[in-house]
Amino acid sequence: MNKFVRQLLPFISLMLIICIMSVIEPDTFLTFENFINVLSRSTVEGIMALGMTAVIITAGIDLSVGAMGALCGMVGAWAMIAIGGPDPHGFALTIGTMVGILTGTVCGLMNGALITALKLPPFIVTLGTMSAFRGLSLVMHSGKPYDVPGYHYLGSGAVMHIPVCIVIFALLAFLAILTFRYTRWGRYIYAIGSNTEAAFHAGVNVNFNLTAVYTVTGLLAGIAAMIATSRTVSAQPTAGIGRELDVIAAVVIGGASLSGGRGTILGTIIGTLLISFLKNGCLLLGISSNVQLIVIGAVIIAAVTVDQLTRSQSKTSPK
């Protein structure tokens, strides 16, 4: 398959879904309010997917982002209540947000340190920390949520009629694109995923850069978690169950290779929107959430199949 065509496939698929739904449900789907709602709902997974893109490009995986998000929300909300009482406002909400983001950063650093220091596979490490983070979330408040009724700006606030969460996602995506394209660290990420040994012998500090990748992924998970907490004005210890699968799916559908060395932020954004519009379309058509899982699973398998076929063709084609 031509490389250019392969890169266009996610975008073509997204446009196809939008066109089909525009014909089937023009009155409900093809509205400004619905598009803003889809964009807003995709921001939590989208922000997490920005970090996951870097992880997957390095040939790694992070299964803990969903549970990490729950822990970030719980710790952040706990800090808000500890500082501002049962109905925190202003300063308490700001400090709690920073604490939640810092929690994600520390969790990401822990993942990276365990992977690099102990030379363990990322799958095993993040599978273990996923369980640990979820357990901590449940233990914190005996399995009960923290209610923060005044914490709604990140989830429902707007800047010039554009939801704050969309603005945050757009800014982070823009920074990620600049990082991947124009910084030394971005080049190192691709080099590590393409050939770790070659990157090491070329002078790349593989352990440091891998740890940095997982740390930034944790930071982004923390930001996403605080948006999710603000959206429901409560921190749920069970929040984000299965979210890591949507995040990984968005990155893979967007063209990143699970074997490492390939992926783009733009592709991840398209993958995120594709999943969001699929869910939105299914909802408008009255299709149950159980069937949605089947549809998304089929799309993931198709995306990975295309990636594998492309790799096989590139290996067998004459040089």
C-alpha cells in the first residue's frame, strides 16, 4: 500500500463517517452544537492520547492511564476539600488542580523509572501500576467519590464561546506537534522506537528519554483527569475504566505502529475524533453501547491489519 494513501486512510474514514451520518441524521448530527459536543467529549481521551503517541512511537505501551486518571482526580479533589472545606472555591480549586496534575506526573515518572531501571517490559509494568493506581483510588475514600460542586470551569467553562477543554486540547496538541517536528527530543523519540540499540550507540540517553516520555504521559493524564473531574464536578474512584483502550485505539487508528518508530500527533487527533464521531453516530442512531464496543473493536483490528500488511509489503518489496 502506498505510504501516502496509508497516511490518508484515517482522515478518509473520518470524513466518510461524517458524510454518512450527515445524510442519515442531518437534523441532529449536522449541527454546530453536536460538533462542539463531540469535540468537547473527545478532549479527555485526546489529551491522554498525545502522551500515548510518544509512548507507542518508542515501541512501548501504557495501560495505566485510565486508572492513573482516576487517582489524579481523587487526589486533586481531596486536596481541594482539605484546603477549602466541603464546598471549595478559588484558591483551593487551583491548588487542587495543580496537585492532581502533579500526581499524574509522579505516576508517569514511576512508570518510566520502573521500566528503565528494572529493564522490565512496559506492558508488565503498566499492567501492575494500573492495578495499584486503581486500588489507591478505591482506598482513598472507601470507594466513595469526592464531590466538588464549585469545580466546573475546566469542564463547562468557555473562552469566546469555545469550551475551555477544547482550547486546552488544541494548545497541547500544537505544542506536541512542535515538539515532535522541531526538537531534539522529538527526534530521539522516533530514534528509540525505530532502533533502540542504534539510538544508544548514536549517543542518545535512552533511559532518560524513555523516562521523560512516560513522565510527560502522566502529566497529560493528570490534566485530562482534572478536566474529567470538572465535567462531573466530582472525582470518581471508578472513573476511566477501559479508557486506556480508547486512548491506545485512537493512536493506532491514527497510524502509529505498535512496533514503534512511526506515528504523528495529527494522526492521533484524527483517530480520537474518528472514535468520538463513531460513538456519537451510534448514540444518535439508538445503537447500544455494547454494539459500539464491537464497532470500535472492528476498527482497531482493521487499523492494525493495515499496519501489518504495509510492513510485510515493505519488507518483501525490492529495494
